[in-house]
Amino acid sequence: MKALFIIAPKDFRDEEYFEPKEILENAGIEVETASTTTKECNGKLGGKVTPNLTLSEVVEIDYDIIIVVGGSGAPALGGLPEFNTIIKTADSNEQKIAAICIAPMLLAYAGILAGKKATVFPTPESLKALKQSGATYVKEDVVVDGRIITANGPSAAKKFGEAIVKLLKGK
């Protein structure tokens, strides 16, 4: 099994990347990371990540799940055509998709949350995005609706990682 994490080049939320990544790797799931660059990316708390590939190099079908990491840098990803192509293509392929913190808002903007239950880091903008996309906001740490997993922030990172493993392993 193989998972792809997508991070912002600057100010991704460290624990939303590192904690789920470790949980997936400990479960025997291969992990790759993509961003707008393959140069070192900096987390909000000082973590450093060198992505394996750029967003434009991603072949969605190569992965069992696409995971979007939150943080204050994440909203900028939503304006990138290559990011939206990844999310929409993965959704069309009926692949598993996960997002944490503010990142579920990006799934809403991409149009893949209609009719789904989801959670998000609650801000006026993120809650409005979920509502306008046709999603039902659920005030929980982690929400699994079919093949879509959403989580509401850094304190949910461990539960988020565990939910991803559970979905991938079919347990």
C-alpha cells in the first residue's frame, strides 16, 4: 500500500504530517510526499520535509490514498490547478482521500464533499465552504464518510493517522 501526503511549501502543520506519517509507516504503508517544490519545506513549528515529487508529477492512481495536511500555508494550495486536478482525479477514480485541519476546506472547494459528513478546523471561512459545498459539518475530531476522512486539527493528528490505517486495511 502507498500513501501520498500533500503539504504546503511553508507553514504546514508539523504534527498533522509527522504523526500520521509515522503511524502509516509503522503499519507497513509506504509514504511519499508532494508539494509545489522538491526543495525543503518548512512546518509552522520548525519541522523540515524534502518532498519526493512536485504536485505536477503526481500520478493519482499510484496511491491508495491522498492525504492533505493543514496549517496556515495550506489554503494557498487550493488556488493551484495541479492540486485541484489531483483531488478531482482521485475522487473520479473513487480513491480514498483524507484532509486535516483547514485542508477539508480545500476538498470542499474542489467539489468532492457534496452529500458527505465532514469536519474541519472551524473558522467562518471553512464552515461556510463546507456548507456551500453541500457537506454536513460534524463537530468531531475525525469523521469518516465512505472513502473520505476529515479531521479538525493538530490535536486529532494521532486519531487521523489511525483512521487512515483502519480505512486502508479495511478493518
